[in-house]
Amino acid sequence: MVETEVYRVRNGEPSIKPKKKSTERYQRRLKTLCEQVANGEKSVSQFLNVVG
């Protein structure tokens, strides 16, 4: 695991950080809403009202 982190640092790749649960929930909700708009289940104005 340490070797992987050293490799990333040497190659300029970002470290992997744990995601917050609230961020994961928000991302899932946005994905669901986008799919609903794409499928015609919600209008864009409804999407914007939900998102804020």
C-alpha cells in the first residue's frame, strides 16, 4: 500500500481520499435526477426545483 502511494506521488497522481457519506448520497441523488430527466419522468424545471 505504501508502495502504491509512493508511485502515485512520483507520477503526480492525486492520493485517493475517502468520500464522505453525504457526498456519495448527493452524487447518487443527482445521477437519479439526471436519469429521470433523460427518460422524460421529470422536466428540467422540476429538476432545478429539486436541486435548488
